[in-house]
Amino acid sequence: MRIPGRTAVLLLASAVTLAALAALCGCTVRPAGPDGKRGLPVRVQVPGSPGTGTAPPTPAAPPTAPIAPPKAPAATPATPAVPAPRVLWSRGDSGPAVRELQARLRQLAWLTAAPTGSYGELTERAVRGFQGRRGLPRTGATDAVTWQRLVAMTRTPGTWELYVMGGQPAGAPDPRCLTGRVLCISKTSRTLRWMVDGRTLSTMAVRFGAQYTPTREGVFRVYWKSRHHVSTLYDSPMPYAMFFSGGQAVHYSYDFAARGYAGGSHGCVNVRDETAIARLFAQVRVGDKVVVHW
């Protein structure tokens, strides 16, 4: 029998589809018999069905959102460096402030030498010791922190703590010193001015008599000069002596040079700077005026 072309095409497509399904489903088809007819399949194997030994197809994993990379930890802000305390004075400096520093160190026995106003090795060593005892950096330089700690532990030094060995500024001249050639001596500032016609040529620190042997005050004249004088009353040397009132004279004192204002004279005006008084002795004449005042 003749099969129309369209029908033949449809039959062929159905056969192909069945073959494909048989392959996918695992169908076993009997071969054609002697009569030329094909038998029915003996069994059908569906993937994943019991007894097949095959696993069902794994379903595709659902799409996932991309994982963001971990954020880097926030940078920790750097701790700002603490600036070092400002250095106020160090070795090589000089002046009134250094003198006060030395006087305060003496109050705490870190310095035994008298204040000089010059920041040298002894002062540096004393500051280093003070710093070490208080847990401060042992630099030997006086910074703001060291100074504040020292001030808190001491009192304001008096004038004669600052000038134990002299060196203080000269006091203002008495009006009686403003004319002529005058040894103008101030008990207030413990200084001597050598003046000529109101002009100061030199100044130096001096020391006076003790409580029971005070130096007399007033206006006098130099009546005698003795370069290598020795006191017959006290058996003590009085170099560069310039006598102005009885046995009282302006002269160099070894004791003043050694002990400063810790001692006193028997009424004379002591000078501790030997070079300065040697120069003064050469300039002063007998008859020159001497004014001792407060």
C-alpha cells in the first residue's frame, strides 16, 4: 500500500523520537521475529528508578551573588609624638637665671659651690643628679619640667644666697660720690665703686665688719697706703691696704676669697678680687675721698 508522503514523514519522525526515548530511558527492544515483526521491550530503565543503579541527574546549583572581598581594617591613627620639654639652660649658658638655678640646687645640697651665674660642669652634674632622683631623663640640661619640679621643692633665694661669693651688681652711688675722686662704698649692695667726677671706672664686691666690729659710715679720706701690710692687732695680712679711718682700711682678704659672705672683717672693707684691688691700689692717691653709705 502506498503511503502518502506527508504521512511517511510523520511516521519516520515518530520512529526517531521513540528510538531517542528508548535510548534515554534505557529501553531494550526485542529484535524482529521470523515473521518480521518487532516485539515489545522487555523492560524500561528510567535513570534514578529502583534497581537501575543510576543516580538521578544532579540539579544545577542556583546562581549565587558574588561574595564581596573582606574589607581591609581601618588604619589606626598614629599616636602623635610627645614633644620633648623645652630646654631653658644648658652647659655654656650664663646670667641671673643660671645663678638662681644654682642657688636652688644648693638649697637641696645638689650643689655645694657658690652660685657663679655660669652653667659649667658642676652645675650640669648637679642637674643630672636631681633629674635621676626624680625619674626624669638625666640630660644635665635644665628643661621646663626639671625647672618646675625644682621650683616646687625650693624657696626663692635671697640676694646673699645668689651672691655668696660676690659678683652682685653695684648699688646706685650716693650723691656725695658724684664729684672728685671717690671710693664709693655701699653697705646695701655690698659693692665698691671707684669713681672720678661722677664716672664709674670699676666696681667690685666687698665685705664689712662683723656685728661687734662694724665698719664706720660717713665721709673720709685715704690717709695712708700700705702694699704689704700686716695687722699688728690681729696678726693677719692686709695686702693693698688703703686706710681711711683709724685702723679701718680697704684691702684684699684671703678669707673673703675663700669663704665669701660666710665671714666678716674686724671693721675693714674686704675685697675678694685680688686682681681688681691691685689695679685699684695703683690708681688711688692719698687724699682721695671715701664714702661709706647705706
